[in-house]
Amino acid sequence: MTHAPLLQVTGLNKRFGGVLATDRVDLRVAAGEIHALIGPNGAGKTTLVSQIAGQLASDSGTVHFDGSDITRMVTHRRARRGLVRSFQVTRLFKSMSVLEHLALALQAAGGRTFSAWRPVRAATLLFGRAQGLLERLGLASKSGWGVEQLSHGEQRAREVGMALAGSPKLVLLDEPLAGMGLQESEAMGSLIDSLRGEVAVLLIEHDVEAVFRLADTVSVLVSGHVVASGKPDDVRRDPAVADAYLGSSQEAL
């Protein structure tokens, strides 16, 4: 028996003037899988993710998530259904600690108001959950730090943590490894890998080596159109990928 995908994108199009940014895109993401979306600069990856997240209206096509048509659903309602995008929560509150940021995200995910700070700071259970999430992120020792004291890699981990606070079914990660050194990149890779089977991940990433190490499925977007999608080893050998994305050189994969 074949299970329906968690996310199914069908015939998605978006045009900006004379530029067709996404061209009849079909994409399927299974529950619990790490699905990587790769392609050259200007391929339309960020446009596609913005369409999936609801930040950008599509000209045509459909987006189904968890059995429902969400094509015309606004972003915050998609998030409530369990589809979140990590960089949507990058805003920093400079007066708040790392722990307080995670507690705030958990509180918001619970649908509570966060206009009154004193009751929130007194909520032992809430802060206990936030501390547990920080441990998973490798940031437990820095819970009391101001967010601006975190390194770039730690900031990205915090962003992923704030997305996870809502117990999502699918997380859209837009280049989470960008700008990282080797150690931070390995730590982020381990964090993403730990999500497998628990939450689906649609990963946009230029680090091809990391993509093929982490992904269960790889889709390749070129000029707004998916030219290949499948298991990493199959995509490595696909002539369309070599010609369109890698300049006919399979060694890069």
C-alpha cells in the first residue's frame, strides 16, 4: 500500500514579468523524510519554498499538505497545520536570553498571548521544555546568554529550534549551512539528521556533499523546473543533472 505524501505540489507556476520563476513544478515530500532541493543560483528554489510556505501566491497549480488543499491558505494558518519555515522566526529580542527566545516560541505555538511577561517567566514547565529543546540543539550551556552572543552557527541552530517549538510536521530549511565553518556545519548536519522519521524536512542547500550525505530524496530544480527527483545515488547518475546542473561533470557529486 502506497501512502499519500505529506506534501504534494502539483503544476506550480510563478511568473515575475517575463521571468518564469517556477515552471509546472511537481514535488512530493513523504512524512519523516529529509528531502533536499538543489539547483544552480537563480533556479527558483527560494521562490518555490515561498510558494509552499504561503508567503508568495502562485499563479497556478496546487499545494496539498497532510491531506488538505492549502493552495490559498495564508502563512500563519499553514504554520498552525504544521508547515513551518525556519527563517520566518529570525527576529531577535535583544533584551531576552536564548532560553527566553525558545520559551516564547513554545508559548506562541501553544496559542497563548505573550503580552504579559511575568507569568511566562514563572512558568516552570514552559521553561523546562525550552531547556530540553536547547539541549537537543547543543545550546544548553548557553541558555542564559543574550542571543547576540551566539555564533553564526548557533544562531542558525536557534532558528531551527524555534521552528521545532511548534511540533511541526514539515520544516522548510533555506540554506541552514550557509556561512558555517566545518565544525558548525557538522553540528547542523547532525541536528538535521536527528529529525529523520520525526519531522519531514525540505532542505534547500548549496553544499552538495552535505545534501547527498543527509537526504533520503533529492530533487533538482533548473530554470524553475524539476529535472530530476529520486534517491541520491540515482540523481547522481542522472544525465539531466550532470548536463544542466553540474556542467556535464559527475565528479562534483
